[in-house]
Amino acid sequence: MYDTKLVPFNTDGTIDTVLGDKLMLNQQGNEMTGSFTGFDTDPKTGKVIDQFSGTVISDRITLHSTPF
């Protein structure tokens, strides 16, 4: 299982935060599915201005590992 976090900045200045929770990688290793929650934040006040959730399918992914 994988947890993900995306933080894109919108053209209007708001900040999206999207959290994928317990995403499962398929047998082929190129697609993850699971639930997500997200929210938009006002950049000036830091106040959450809306929230959303649903199911996500991330495809065409490539996982890389670099040992320390």
C-alpha cells in the first residue's frame, strides 16, 4: 500500500492538498487505485476554503528506488 500527497498551486493563488490513502499497486505495477481526500487553502489566511474526496486511479506510473 502507498500513501501519496500532491500540493499543486492554482492560478488564483489557492493551494490544493490531495492525500491518497492506502493506494494499492496492481499486478503489472503500473496503476494504483484507492481513496483520496483533499482541500483548498487560502494562501493569505491559511484557512481551508473547501474539501473534497473520492476514488482515484493513477496510471502510467513508474516507481524508482535509489538506495542510500
